[in-house]
Amino acid sequence: MKFSYKLARLCGSVHDGANVCFASVKGSGGGGENEEEDELLFSAVGNRISVFELTKHTSHTLPVECRSDVDRLVVNRAGSLLVAIDREGRAVVVSVPRRIGLDRFNFKGRVRCAAFSPDDRFLAVGVGPRLQIWHAPGQRRELSPFTLHNTLAGHALDVTSVDWSPCGRYLVTGSKDLTCRVWSCHPMKKEGFVPFSLGGHKDEIISARFNASGDAIYSVAKDCAVYAWTWSTDRPTKADPASRPHMRRGKEVSLARASDEVLLGHHHRNSGELQLDGGAAALAALGPTLHVALGRWTLHSKHMLWDQATQASSGDTSMELIKKKGRKKKRGAGSKGGPDGDLAGDGDG
């Protein structure tokens, strides 16, 4: 006897190690232009994915599964494709409207972060200390769903965060090596791009994001420190300590020197790379880009998001802490002798 049972819903822990992601898709009611969009929430339950339709107040489980527990979920901007990656780096491409699996792929390493480009053409994934940029899969079955576009290396430890700029030409990554880096999506030899390294954090980076206009970056570390970086159009000089050296073919090149090379169109004999043919023509060809010849990233401000639970448990306000520190200083100075020291000694008994 055959049964036509189908998996409708899977109940269980939905936040065990994996992330959640949101998407907005057009409803299936056929209401035309005035049709409301459905807000979807994707969450992992073991090696399966549950979808919560927030507008309709319903939920269902996709009829696909990974080989091991899902570790990373990423959906494209259109809300039509979902990529689920397990802890071993094996990915499943799912069509959200049709609720079917399209392809499977193996990144051959644990993926700690992934993000689609603003135009859904590329998919950036962090595999170990490297950032891989792949051509995003389509809606149809293909011989190879992913095609490698570029591989970026520079971090010493695993990449933990990746985000695209609004224009889709640049990416910012955070890593366990306490630094953030700004990359170019396309091969750097074509436009002479020099990656920017943003350092200063005292703990590993858990998130790094562009703002809506693409001229600021916010990095968050594990110790609750938030740094705000802004793009400045002032060209760095050789005497400027902010012009940090960068590695190019085993040699250190400062931002100021790299900018001069781009403007003058110098040719590098070691790498065989011809930079842009300098002057105004080169700058006009670059346009409004985050190129080293046009500006630099500067640290704008620092913020500390202290653990509120620790502050509440201690039961001390900031003013009370300041007063306590002042009392300790007075006691330390009074212990050396004098009237303050005698009073302090009598009070302490």
C-alpha cells in the first residue's frame, strides 16, 4: 500500500548554531500591482530549513535536507534562491517559490559567512582565511551551478563576516585576526586596486557592514567594541602614519606610494602589472570608487557596547563607580600619612 504523505512542518530548535535570514517576495494571490509582499523568515532545524510566512502567519518545512546540520543560510535579494550550507561546506540551492532543490555543491571547507551581491550576480563566501566570489546559480538546472570568479587572500585567520557595498564593486570582510579588509570584486590587476586594511580592534571581528551610501563602514568585535570608519577624499602622504603598508607580491607598499604609482602609471617589473595610465584620464576612468588614489579610510569614532547583564548584576551606576574610584584614590593617598590618613585609619577600625 502506497501513501501520499508529505512533510508539512518540522518542530524543533531553530537557533542551534545557524543564522536566520529574511526575504520579501511577491504574494501568490495574483493581486496585480497592489499585491502585498510576503515576509519570509528562514531558519534551520537540524539539517532541514523551516520557512515562516510572517504575513500569512503560517509555516512550512522545505522538502530538502543537507548531509549534516545546517550552519549557514543565505538568500538572494529577490528572495527567489536560498543557499543552505552545512558544517562540512556542502551547499544546497533551493528555489523558494517552487520549494524544490535545484543543485548541490561542495565548497570543500567550512563556510562561516556568505552574502549575495546587490544585483544577485555573485555570491561571496568565506572559506577559512580566503574569500571566494562565485557566479550565482540561476533558476534552472545547470551542469555547474557555481563558477569561480575571484579568490581573495590576505587574512591570517578565518573570515567571519562579509558584506557588499551598495554599488556591488567592493566588499568588506572581518576576520579572527582582528582586522577588516576592503576588497574589489573584480580582479585587482585590471584596475590597480590595493586592498585596505582596517586595524585597531582588540578581539576578533564578528560583523563588518557598509552603510547605505557606501562611504562608511561599521565593524563590531567580540568584546562589544564598535568602530566607525569613514571614507576621506584626502590623499595620504608619506609622512602620514595612517598610510599603512600593504603587501604586494611579498613586498610592503604604503598607501601613499601606491596612490602615486596609480596616478603616474608606473609599471611593476616583478609582477608584470601595468597600472593605470596616470593623470586626469585615469581618475576619470575610475569614477566614484574607493580607490587608493582617490582617498583613504579613517577611523571616525569608537563605541563600547558593554554587557548590560553584567552592569545590572553589579547594581552600580556609572556615577557610583566614579565615586568609588575617587574614594579608593583618597584612601591610597591618605595611607602615606597626614590628616586624611588618620581619618581613613579611624574609619576602617
